[in-house]
Amino acid sequence: MEFSVKSGSPEKQRSACIVVGVFEPRRLSAIAEQLDEISEGYISNLLRRGDLEGKSGQMLLLHHVPNILSERVLLVGCGKERELDERQYRQIISKTINTLNETGSMEAVCFLSELHVKGRDTYWKVRQAVEATQDCLYSFNSLKTRKEEPRRPLRKIVFNVPTRRELPIGERAIAHGLGVSEGISTCKNVANMPPNICNPAYLAEQAKILENEYEKISTHIVDEKEMGELGMGSYLAVGRGSVNESMMSVINYQGGETDQAPIVLVGKGLTFDSGGISIKPGEGMDEMKYDMGGAAAVLGAMHSLAELDLPINVIGVLAGCENMPDANAYRPGDILTTMSGQTVEVLNTDAEGRLVLCDALTYVERFEPEAVIDVATLTGACIVALGKHATGLMSSHNPLAHELLNASEQSGDRAWRLPLWDDYHEQLESPFADFTNLGGRAAGTITAACFLSKFTKKYNWAHLDIAGTAWRSGGKDKGSTGRPVNMLTQFLLNRSGAEQGE
Ligand code: BES
Ligand code: MN
Ligand code: ZN
């Protein structure tokens, strides 16, 4: 897709389609008003006859509108003018893109970027429009032998901005939107890959591809032999039942000064989580291929970061592993020694994510990080708590938590904070080891984070539980969402001091 910005009047555009908004009830937006005048009331006549109410997401495609140079005019319902919020804006853009894609317009000039969205500037509106477009044009069909593609797909879209002064801002928004979308699409591609192809070695290959593509990236793969030497007894135990070797990929992006402390992102990379000996029920088990969604998001964020060429140091860790039942598998009752030296009694082999992450979190101490953020499809309880809309955020460091919440607010990639009080730790007490890997039914998302917090004392740390947000379940809509690449990349953009809106 090709994106550009322009500042012009609608009647002067010579395009396959121009896209303008109509509010409810039957009220023309300023731009639609201009078209109406030129066309001598053609549009207002249609509205009066009841062809379009203006409800959010309604579409009316017109051909040969009098005195208009463009072949088509797409009227887009935007709901009540005063109620247009961020979420609706994105939905309207998505619907528009789908319509354009289906109705044979290969290029379009879109005036929806001039709509008023409360508290949002041109930068935000153009960037969100680019991201929404790329998101809805995404498809994963590399493993289908017969690919369905639109006959005349949308190729080029121009977003209009109100004044020429805003052109550079719009261009920056496009560049950022494309950089973010690139990472989101990388995340979706690896996450959607089936577990017979996407195993820990496959994740490592993806990490190596980034190294080859970008000068500023170097990648190191920690294999089982090295994990053994490092004493990563907990991580190794989880992978022991699988024939696929555990591999931790360490992606080092050097964009800042050599002595600048890095930000470290750690992703849970369970390429399949069967539950192990504490095996999961069969229904929907295929979706546990998405248990590497954290690693996929870290890979995606590293890709975006490199694409945007940000002047900071970031290290991305993909904690690749597979959890399988086997004669060699670890068992409930086993006591493991973690890399930190602390011992863990395994009460459920399905609480494996924390066992892999804890050693990865100890490993990254060596980088003396500025901050560490781990990303994990860690607990089903997070879906119970927050549903599919928000990522769970937990942190022992208030400023970092606020920075992440800000980034999530800016990017529209929602997150919500849960508490991490000391009170919860007693749920992890063990009679035989330093603690167990199971906190019981109450507050499962928080006790999982409490477990991790025992390994993150040496730096500022935040934890993102993406169990509800990493993918969409069921039917033909199933698929990776690419979350929370946007939020992470926004956090990095903010950290690098990159200029954004006005
Ligand atoms: N990967 C799962 C969590 C999960 C389940 C994410 C469903 C998304 C959808 C994790 O490894 C797991 O199995 N967690 C257990 C923890 C429990 C045994 C303490 C869970 O959530 O049931
Ligand atoms: Mn599990
Ligand atoms: Zn898991």
C-alpha cells in the first residue's frame, strides 16, 4: 500500500474515489458540504430521500456525481458528530478500506482524516488511519494452496489534511504508522504460523533475519547447552518433554550511545503449550500455538524499532520453548533450581510460562537495564478479569507503569493496571521449596506476576499479560491481533524523544 498526504479541496481531486463523511441524522460534514454545492445539491437530495442516515459505518457509493472530477464518491456514515471517539474513528476507517477494496477503486483520496476526533490532532488521525488500513488489509494465506484476493485491490490512498502547514506532520504520521504496522505484521505472521513449523528454532531464525536486515541489530541464540552452563534449570525443565530444543533468542539493537543502558523486552515464546503432564482439555487446544504471542510481539516491536531507526538501545529476548507431555517431561512435585538460585516446587506443569520467564528475567540482569518489560500470554485468569479488550499491566515501579499506560492511551492499544501488593505472595508459599509455581484460584493473574517479581529485584520492571489480547479466537475471524506491538513501539518512540504531533 502506498500512502501520502495532500491538502486540497474535494472538487479538484481527480481520483478513482473520494471519501467524505456524513453525520447522523443526515448532516453533511464540511467537506461533503463543498461537494454538495459544486454538484448543485446532488448529495443533499439523496440524503433527503433517505438513502443514507449517517449512522456510524454506513456506506453509500455514488458514481458520476455532477461536476465532480472523480469517478466515485464514497459517503461514509460517521454517527453523531459530537460522539465521534477514537474507537469509532478506527472502525470507520476499517469499514471504508474494506468497501474500497471490494468495489474496485484502486486509489482513493480520503477526507475522513479531517473529521474532528476529540482531543486528537492531525498526526494521530493520519497515523491511526494508516495503521487501521494496514491492519484490515492483512491476511495470512501463505499456507493456502488457493489464495483468494480481490480482483482490483486498493493500492494507493491519499489522506487529506486541513492546511498545507500540516503536510510535514502528516508525512511523519505516515512514516510512523508504516513503521509500527511493519512490526505488527511481523508479529501476526509468526504468531499465526502453526506449531509444527513455528518451534523455538523457527523463532530463532526470525531473530536472525532481523540481524541480517538491519545494521544496528545483532542476534545471539542461547541453546540448551548454554542454558545448562548458566544454570537455567527452570527454563530447561519446561522444554524437557519436547523433541524441539529450547532456544532463547537475544536480539540486540544498538541505536544509542554504547554506554547508554538498554531497555529490555522479554517475550514468552511457548510455541505450543499442551499443559505438559498437567495436560489441558482438548477443546480449543490448537490455540495454544499462540502461547508465543509475547515473543512474537517482542520480535515485532524490534522490527518496528529498527524500521523507525530510533536512537536508543533496546534488547529483545524471545524465550522459545515447547511444553509437552513425555516420559522425559517434568512433573508436578518436581523441585527446580532457577538461574537465580531460588528453588520452585512445581504444582502444575501448565503454569510453565513463569518458569521459562523467570530464568530469562535473571539472564537479562547482565545488561544492567534501564527498564525490563516482559510480555506474556501468561494466565487464563487475565481473560476472566479484563476480557479481550485490555492487556493486564503489573509493575513494581510506578513511573514505568505510567509511561506504559500513556503509551497505550496514545496508541489505542489498551492496557489496564492490576495491583501487585506483597499480600499476594503468601499464595505461593511451599512447605518444601522457596515457593511454588501455583497461586490457586484467587487473583491468578496477580499471583503469576508476583512469582515473576521474585526475579526482577535488580531493575525497574513491568509485566504485560496479553492472554486476552494477543489473538482472536474461534471461527474464520481467528488470528493474531499483533498486540501489544503498537503500545511497545509507542513506548519506545516516546523514550527516544521522537517528534510526533505538533
Ligand atoms: N498459556 C497459558 C495461559 C492461557 C490460557 C493464555 C488460555 C490464553 C488462553 C498458561 O501457560 C497456563 O496454562 N496458565 C494456567 C495457569 C494455572 C495452571 C495456574 C491457566 O491460566 O490456567
Ligand atoms: Mn500453560
Ligand atoms: Zn502457557
